[in-house]
Amino acid sequence: MNLLIIPFHDWRKSQREGFRTRDAHFIKALSKIDAVDKIIIVNRPTTHLELLYNNQKTIIQGEIILKKGRFSLYKTDHKIFVIDFLSLDIFSQVKKKTFVVY
């Protein structure tokens, strides 16, 4: 079985602070089930502004499998793959004050 998961929290935050959110707990638990072959995580889009403001790195910990434009595919565990998107929409983010502060 292959699973596609769209978590509420950014994968970088889970890697930095530990997998303590509900969605991260489910993902880690599912990765230990033998019937699960692969888990694909669609990470929450982020911007350079948000990463800078939260003092985070652009890349996610893991092996970069594919990078095309602003999309990257990471292998972070033997079953877990993360699709990451770096948005260039900084101006509307500042205008609407929608960037996430950790």
C-alpha cells in the first residue's frame, strides 16, 4: 500500500522540533506498518521570507531524489518521501501577513 498525506504542519518543523504533532505521529506510526510500502508527504508550501523569519534552512533533511524548478522530492526515511514547494509569492504573504511564525 502507498499513502499520500497532506499534513497540517511543515515537515521542517517536525524535523527541527521532533515529531510531536498528531499528523507527524500518524506518519511515523504508518511508516512502521509492513503493509505500507511508501508514504508521500505533500509539504505545506513555504517562501524564503518564512524560512528566513523562522531561521530555517531551505532544504529538508534527507536525500534529494529530484529537483525541478521550485519543487523538490526528498527521501527522508526508508518509506517516507516529501514533496516540497518553495513559493515566490512573498509580497502577498507580507501584505496579508500569512507567513507562519514558529
